[in-house]
Amino acid sequence: MSKRLAISLPHSASILLAVGLAACASAPADAPGVASEAKVPAEQMVASIRAAAGDGEGELAVQPLRDPQVEDLRQQAARLETQRDYAGAADALDRALQIVDDDPALLQERAEIALLLGDDDTADQLARRAYALGAQVGPLCRRHWATLEQLRLRAGDAAGAASAREQVDGCKVAGPVRY
């Protein structure tokens, strides 16, 4: 019995070593054009988009006056998002867009919710529209392009993502010098 145990232990050890090495091997890369949604959760993508805005310190940033009813709906959407009720957040933002349909910040917020809902086409359309209607500089501009960058990354379009990243970097414009 002890001889049999001695023979099977090295064999078991080699199997464990092979399994361990296989577990350390890198996973195969996604095929071109295959969505990488499983790699980066939508919540992490939206956090990256919002982080791309930066703090806006020392740069030009245009802030529109807000309708109180729209502001209430935006706050409601933000609360629903924190509760992961993305459909409810989308509904609140859609109602706000019925009041003010050309607010770039509102369109951007709705684009981010669309991304959380997995509706990439809507996210793309809204981010592009928000950019076209916006000041095309500053923190909000960076969020528009960061959204497009994340969508391209999700779609496996490295060249499109790199192009969008260049636009993110190009949105920074220093504010006027004050004496």
C-alpha cells in the first residue's frame, strides 16, 4: 500500500502542477469585433467616463441655467441610479428631456444611463448629439468623447477608441487669465 501511495503522489503532484500552470496562463484575446462587455462592467465604464471630466479647475466650463423641474428630475435620476434602478433613471431623464430636449448635460447623463442599460446605440447617438449641441470644450466635452471611447472599446474597435481618446484630450481649454 505504501508503495502504491508513493507512486501515485508524484503523478498527482504533476497533475496539480499542470493544472496550476494552466490556471496561470493568459486567457485568449477576444476576436476582433467581439464585444468585451464581460471584461468591463458598465458601472466601471460610466465611472471612467465621469472621471475623464476631471474637476474642471483652471479651465473654461459653460454651465447653463437649469429649469427647477428639470433639476428635480435629474436629482431623481441620480438617486435611482445609485439604487441601480437604471430603467427608472432613464425614465426620469426622458421626462426631463421632454421639457428641455437640447441640454447637452442632460443628454450626456441619459447617454450614460443608456450605457448602463446596455443600449449602446442610444448611448452613442446621445453622446454625439450632446457634443454637437454643447460648448465642445471642458469637462462635459470630455465626458461625451469618453463615452464614445468606452463604446468603441466595448465593441473591440481599438482604432476608434484611440481616436476618441485624442478628442477627450483635446477638450481641455484653459480659462481666461484674470489679473
